[in-house]
Amino acid sequence: MSWIAIYQALISQRNADTPFSDGSPFWPGFRGRSRFKLLSTIVEGWYGGHVIRRSSKVGGMSRMMNALVFDKPAPDASATRVARVPAPTPAPGQVAIAVSYAGINFKDVMARRGDPGYVDTWPFVPGLEVAGEVLAVGAGADGVAVGSRVVALTNAGGLAEQVVADAELVVPVPDGVSLAEAAAVPGGLTTARLLVHDIGRVLSGDVIAVHSASGAVGSAVPPLARKIGDVTLVGIVGAATRVEAAVQAGYDMAFVRGPGLAESVRSEVGRGVDLVLDPQGTAWLDEDLAMLRPSGRIVVFGNAGGGAFDALPPIGRFFGSNAAVGGFSLAALSAAEPARVRDAMSQVLRHMVDGDLVTNLNILRGLEMAARAQEHLAEGSGTGKYVIHVAGDD
């Protein structure tokens, strides 16, 4: 009897105490469910022709699960609900994760609004970052052990009880880091690490201006940049009520976004700034250029306002200031260079273990709380990093 035949027979006989259909007994002394459980721990299951190593723990992979669902584009939570949906199964190169904690990000809000490029089909399950336990491993997903604690960049689908992720974007959670803390790593913290080191190429002595300085990405920039050397950090926020949060995050000074922003910044830093990190799309690009020193650089890493990008300033302005303007997308980089993103995730986790990076978590229990957290981000009234406790204990 082949392994596939044994497994298929086992499934059909899992509640029976009789021999298999060919009349042969199967390991006398193991009857009914105990027989099924024993073989499940040593036989690799077959799903759609792909070998999957599964967890043998009670309540492993389920066929159905709870997930946060956006039914259609909406400006608020009116089309958001928690629903029963089919649980995903890992394809080759993927792993299935039992989600313990899932992070909330502004990307959820952009997807909910129906901004271009975030949702292919509706209904849609959001959630770009999770931490939990590996339930099953698809063929070819080497280096990931069933039952291990991991954190993963999922890009979508993470606000659910189970999710699949590419093994290349899954990282073990080290001792000393809780799953709640780890759930904040793949999105904002990894983006901050990549912006500071890989994309912005921060050097000691740089003056760095960061829009949305009190947000998840912005609040992670100061500790990461200061590890490089002596830098001056200029925070830019959308309201006066956010200034104190930016200062508490580690900025040397903070300004409210508005007319005359560049002039205000230059009055404090003199020669201008070396690097501007801007998630506001192109809306403030003119001010960014005006505060830039010669040979400075601007990185646009989001489009928080939604809608179409504004036209770029006349090309002569770039020549005149020797400015470099570029863009950054975590989702695009994770598709093109997953190893680079995975390495950044690992670096962030090491910073946490060493105590160099502390997250201000706001943990909410239950998927039904995700819509409220997303609304806080949409309104600009959020505090700290929102993480949803989906299931289990840490």
C-alpha cells in the first residue's frame, strides 16, 4: 500500500474501528481517532499533489476560519465585517500560519478606500503582517519548521485566524521578543529600517526630515538613524496635537505641515536637509524640494491622501538643486527581492532583542476590533502601533 493510499484510507477510516478496505489490519492497538492521530504525526499529507508537512497539534489546520473582510470600497467601516471564509492551504514555497497577532497599517485604510493598486478583487481580506505558529509547510519551503514561532510579511490576508505566506518572507521570532511585539515588525518597522539604511543611505552628520513623524514608520526612524551616527532629526506632522508625540519618538524638533513649511525648517537647520522621507505622495514635493540642501534626496514611500499623484515639478528644479527623488514600495520590493526584505526583518528583530528598538503597542483583542483601529488611522487619531490579538497565548 503506497503512502498516498495509506493516507487516503486513513482519512476514510478515521472514525472506524474496522480494518482498512483491503481487509488488512493497521497497527493493532491503535483504534479509531488515536490511530488517525498517530499516523498524522508521521505521514506527510497530500493536497492537490503537493506535499505538506502539517502540525499534529489538536486543532491544527481548519477548513474554515474567521477573517476581517472588506466587502467593497468604502470611506469608513460600513463595508467591513468579520466573516467565516475558507482557510488557505500553502502552495509550494509557502507556509500556513496560525495567527496570534496581526498588525494594523495605513495600507489597510488605503485598500478599504479602494485606492488603485491595493485590491484586485472584492471581497478582500486585509492585513500585511502577522506573528504566530507555523501550521503547515508547502513543498520546497525549506528552513521553516512546523510548530515554530514566526513573523511574516503577508502583504494581504493577515487579519484572519490563518494565513499563508511565502517562506522567503517568514522569519523565526527569537527568544526575548513576544509575538505581539513581532507582529509590528514586517510593516512599519521593516519599512523604516529599509528607508534609513538601504534607500535613504543615511550617513553620520545628516539632517533628516520625516513626514508623519508620529506614525508607525516615522516613530521608528529616530532609533534606527541614531545607531548610524550623529544625525539631526526633523519631524513633520499633520496637526499640532501630534507634535509632542513626534518629540517623544526622538525628533530634535517638530513642525506642523502647512504653508511655509520649508522656510520654517530652514530657519532651524540652516543649510537645509540631506534627506526627506515622505509618505504623502507628491502633495508636498514642492516644499520638500525647497527645504533640501544641494545634492539632497527625497524618498516618497506612500500616498496617504489617496487619488492620483500630482504632476512632478519642472525638471529644471531638480537640476538646479542637484536633487534626487525616488520612490519606495515594501510590497514591490518583497516581490522583487524577498531576501532583502527578510534580512531587514531579521535586523529589526535583533534590534528588539538588544533593546535598541522599543515599540509602543496598543493591543486590541479580537478581529472585530480591527475596524475601529483602522478608523483611528483614517482619522489621524491613532496612538502607538495597533496590533490585534487574534488567538492563542504568547
